[in-house]
Amino acid sequence: MACLAISLQPVNGPDILLQTRSWFPVSRALAAVSAFRLARLHLARGKQQQSAAAASSSASLDAIGDDPLAAGSGQLVVGVESQYRVVYRLVNSIYVLGVTTAGSDHAAPAVHAFAVADAVNQAVSVVVAACRGVDVTPEKVHRKYPEVYLALDLVLHGVGSVRLSQILATIHGDNLARMVSSSPDAEARARGADSWPTVEHLAQDRHAAREGFSGASFELPQETLAAGDEFSSNIAPATTVATGDEPPPEEAAPVEKDPFAASDLINNKPEEALVGGFKKNKETALVVADPAAALAGLEVTTLPPAEATKPTFIGVEGFEGDYGGIEFGNEEASLAEAFEGFNAPFGGGLDASEFVTTTKKDHKDRDISGLELLATSGQPPNAATGTPLENLLVTKRTEMTAPELFIAEEINAEFKESILVRVGLKGTIFLRTLPLNKSAGKETEFSFRLEGTSGMKRAALQSNVLSNLQNGLFHVRTVSKEEPIPLLKYSFLPKHSPLPLRMRLVKRHSGTLLSVMIQYASNPMLPQPLSNVTFIVKLPVDPTLLNVSPKAVLNRAERELRWHISDIPLKGPAGRLRARMPVDQDSKDGELEVIGMVKFAYQGPFTLSGIKLRPATDGITQFNEVGHTFSSGSYLCI
């Protein structure tokens, strides 16, 4: 059958159901369904950007009206290396998808598309019957999930119209087995055929008669044949004397020949007429005698490589996990290949729609906007109450007694004045093994648990060291090394990426005088205040006169102005850094570009993202958790 998988995909939210044929890999079906979702969202965003002048800035990208694929039905080819044809049909707010291959044959896609469209229409009938109408919602489908699951499994393997009507009639019954087992009998009765128990005895009688006739003999015994020969020899033949008065013999009437009768050649010498044209060939006899020579021209399909049997990580929402079991890679993959896409500041190719988008406005209000609100927020939930923070810090051990794990995170942000344009948080979990002189040649092997990963967007494992055990459990196995080993790299969603510091850059260019001010405020939810923070301003010119407040360091070679702030309190008024200088360019000739940057770093027992490392089993600790760090990457304000 052409249909390889059937899926129910809501317009908003995770997939409800995915049914595949037994020989079709689930990972490929998930890739095709996920590619359809991405294509649908991409087309919806493109259409909304074209009509952005008339639409509201708070319009949802996932709205049905903005979806170009929101037509009643259609088909779409998805995938890059392995292409699949997805036939879809929209029922209220749920897409019913049918997946098949998109081959290079010009005739096969048309045949597959019609066959898959028939399966999709049958699946739509099942969903509508389960929801008692066209008002199909994910909640109604979940109420009848077992019935829908079994019915779509039957549809995927092929059912007729009579059997489908029987399934739809019994989908709201109390007996699921009746829906599955009674359908074939109903289809046989609709065709006018008898059921197998009714006609089974006829087949048994025919088989017994054939066995009896095959062993029966109809030849006469030898005694009967001998008696007949003796009787025929005793009878003398009657002789007649010719007297000459006999009438002349009558001529026999000519017999009309059958025009369809066999020729005389076949009647007289059938062996020569039928077999004479086939000559024996010695070469053919040798080929038949040698099986290897007979199979020499056959093409044998090569087996897939060993890499194809390794577990595959699927990041589709609702189906996350490693499919294929726990395996450690034998080949040594490079760090660039294992963590491809995590080197860029904002996630390595993430589209701009994933960041916080705002509408550009001419802000006439020149106050610090949201910094006062951030500075007056309540007590952070992670802050320790009644216990000094110094007591919570992990003390550094002089001698390593167990493997050590720590997390290093990097926060990247970009502000347009006081508006956050984009943000990206990425991190890496490192392993520091025991020294070679203490490990005694033994491998480092233990398990740990990750908590606080609800806001994680992407993750990549170094498969030859780390394996995913599902439900947040991970297993480590590696040899001892001198340098820390990166186990896992991850990136967070922009809306779940906390900002440790908010900042705003204000510049005034009046005539030939340029004034610059940076306002900043710390996030009160931080576990402890930021210290040793450096603010940098890229100047457009090398100033001849400069007035700053507070004191700053000027680097004329780089045209940079640096302020070093020893400590930024969690609460309190926003800080201000000011600079004023004369420039050669007049304000009438255009604005000068000024860029502000900030550098900071933190080390302690907490992470910025809230991710925590826990033992796999409570009470049994197989590793030591040392100080975590987070620092600023590309932290700009323009």
C-alpha cells in the first residue's frame, strides 16, 4: 500500500497521534511530519510579513487564517535528502496527514498520491465519527483515543467501504475487540460470500475425496485377463465361401474432415513435431549443474552500514528521545561535528522569528523604561533565606576523589536603546575525569540526572561518551583524559532565557558635540550580585577632549572607553555612565554610530538557566559537582 504513515497534527500544540507501517521507521515518519509543520509555520510567517502593515503586532503566527496550507486539502513534498510526499486535509483545527515516498518515477507519485488521499479521507471519517461531528478538537480526540488508534491502524493497512462503515458504526461501542474482529465478517456478508466456518467442511470433504481417489486402482486382475485370452483363442473364426452372387461392395461415403483437427505430422510423429525443435545444449547443462554460475549475474543488495543501527535523537515536540536503545559510538567524532550549530552567539542559524520581536517606535519618553520595574522586583525564589551565600559555595578540593561535573553557560543579548531585540543562552556540561595516575586504566562510568530543562530548545550529545536513558537520565562512559570533556551542549528558547543585566544606550548629537550615556540595572533574581563588570563604548572618532563620569579608561588605539564597576547591587537605582566629547562631523550631516558592550562573569553553585545536576539514585553520589560559570558573550546595546 502506498500510505506509509498517518498522523493527526493540531494547528497549535504537539502531535496527537502517529501510526506507521511495521516496516517503515518511526524516525523517518517523525522527520516528515516535523518538516510539514516547519513548512506550514514558515509559509505562515512569510504571509504575515507581507501583510504586516495592516495586521496587528500581536497577531499569532499560528492562526489558521494566516496559514497558506489552511485550504481544505492538498499535498506537499518535504525533506532534503529523503523526500516524502505529505497529503493533508484540514478538519476544523486538526491536520490529518498521510505520508508516502516522493520517488523520481513520474507515474508512481500520481498513483501514491491518490492511494494516500483515499487513506486520508478514511482517516477523516474516523476522526469525525469519534468527535460526533466536524467540530474536531484535540480534547475530543483524546477522549476516544483507543478507538481512534485502532481504527487508524486498520485504515493504514487497508479497508474497504463496507468494513469502514462497520468500524464507524462500532467506534462508540463498549467493546473494542468487536470493532476489530467483526468487521471482516461484515465485509464478507456485504459481498454475498459465506463465512469460512460455513464452508470449511466442504473443503475438508474435497480434500478427503482427493486423497481416496489418488490411492484407488481401476486395472483388471491378471486372472481375469488370462481367462479372457483363453476364451478368445477357443472360438474359431467363421468362414464364408464366395459363390459369385454377392452384390458389389458399396463405396463408403466421403467423410468431411474437421478443419480444426491436428495435422498428419502431429498424428503420425508427435515426438519429432513437438520435441524436435528443442536441442540439448551442453553449456546450459553445465550452468544448471553449477549453482554459483547460475547466480553469477544476480545483483545482491548490500546491507546498511553499522552506523544506521545506532540510536537516533529525535527533537520533535511530543516525541523527544533517542530511538534505537543505548549504544556508544565506536568512531571518534570531532567536537565540531558533534556540536554543529552551537558555536554562533544566538544559536547558529536560528531564524529571527524565535526571538522577542518588537515594533520600532520613536520613543519620546527618555526615561529608563523597564529598568525601574526590574530593579523593584521581589525577592528571588532561588535566594537563600537566613543562610549566608558564602556557606552555599562549593569549596574547591585539593585532591580529586571522584569525577567532577560543571556547567559553563554563555548569555548573548542585543538591545536597541532599552528594547530587547534578541537574546540567546547556550551552555555546555563538562566532565573532568580522575587523573591517569589515579584511574589505574579503568574507565569512568556513572549516571546522572538533569533537572530544569523545560525551557531547553536544542541539545546535542557527544554520543561516544554520553548516552540518553530517557526521562532526564544520562549515562557516561569514557577513558580518563587530562582535559575536561564536553558531554552535552544545549540552547534555550528566547522566552526562557533570563537576562542578568539590562542596559540602555542614549546618545545626543547636537552640532559638533556628542553626548553618550549608558544606564544599567541588575536582575534582582540573580543568586548573588555581579562583580567586576566592564562596560565598553566604541567611539566613532578619536576624541581630542573628553569628559566622563565616573572615571574611565580611554584606549586610543581601539577607540574604546572602558568603565570598571566592582559591584552591581541587586536592588537600587539604575547606574549611569556618561561621556561627552567634541566631534568633527556636524549633526546635520548624519548620525554617528556608537556601540555599547558589557563583559561580566560569574562562578558559583548556581546556573543562569536554572539547570541542576542530580545523582541518578537518591543517596548515591557517583560524581562531584564543582562551581558552575556563566559569562557574557555578545552583549550589545546600539
